[in-house]
Amino acid sequence: MSHPSQLASRLALLVIDVQNDFIPGGQLAVPEGDLIVPLINHLGGQFKQVIIAQDWHPAGHASFASSHPQRKPYDVIQLPYGEQTLWPEHCVRGTHGAELHADLDLPHAQLIIRKGCNPDIDSYSAFLEADRTTATGLAGYLKERGIDTVYVVGLALDFCVMFTALDARTAGLNAFVVLDACRAIDLDGSLAAAVERMQVAGVGLIQSTQILD
């Protein structure tokens, strides 16, 4: 594997949803989510191109269990675009929970891409919303920058990180997930399923030691 410093202009680090609501103490906490922040900061220093994805829901979002009477968090329902897991209210735009973690230190990031902004459609991936047709514009941004390889880190490994990595592959990009710079929710076996899906799609699953100086 080529080291990032050797191909710096063609590589990007995608930092997914390192926000207060996904950190222990938040509304949809990922276990040990806070522990990856120093490593992500360290990794960020290896990349000239850093892009941050931020969950940014309006109040009353369709993916919130509270938006569906008689439903509770983690129920699965059908929405017009397909199956949807219902979540606790989280990352409501303008709230403390939606803010990036205070210790995240990536001042050279050139793009923050917000997702889940449509009140009727959830969005795990930083590339495509959950209807699988509405694009965020990230693929076009990367193409115009000449970036052909992305390294994905953040929260949660088995949802937003996985879907971002899969969509990167669909967009024709090389994609690597840095496993020790992610943490998973692991809902009903979702972690093992995510690992299998990524492997089948040709996503590289690596450790940070493989790309750090």
C-alpha cells in the first residue's frame, strides 16, 4: 500500500459524524466513541485533504422514533424509500448534540458536508441519502479535486462509516476503513454484517499503523 504522503494530492481522509450525540453521554452514544478522537487528529495530520461529514437533522426528522406514534427507538418501519431503523432524537441542527466534538482538531479540513437535512429521508452515507438517489455532491467534489482514494474514519462503523465506504466504491474510488479509528453500535449483529459487506465490495479494512509515520 502506498503511504499517504507519497500520493497526497490524490488521497482524502473522510471523518464521519464525530459529534457530541454519538459520543458517550450523547443521545445516540457509540460505546468508546470519544476514544478515537486523538487518533483521528493524528491521522488528519497525514493528509492534505480532510473532509468532515456532519449529521444535521431538522427537528421531527422521519428517522426519529418520536416522530412515529406507538413506535420506540430501534424499531424498524417502512418509509417510502424502504426500510428504516428508528433512532432516538439526535444531531438536531443547531443543538449541542449536533456540534462536532470539542477535541476534534482538524483545522485544515476544507469541507464540512452536512447530511440528513431532508426531513423525510435519512442519510447514513456522506455520498448518498437513504433513498439511494439523492446525492450530497461529495463524489463530484472529490472528482474535481482529482481525489481517487479515500480513508474513512469515525462513527459509527456499522452504519454511517460502512455506507460511506460502500458508496465510495460505487463512485469508483479506492476506499479504506481505518478500523481502530472507528467504533460501532453493533445493533443485532450489525458490525459483523458491515464487515462482510465492505469486504465483498472491495473496501480495504486496515489499522492506523499501516498509514501513520
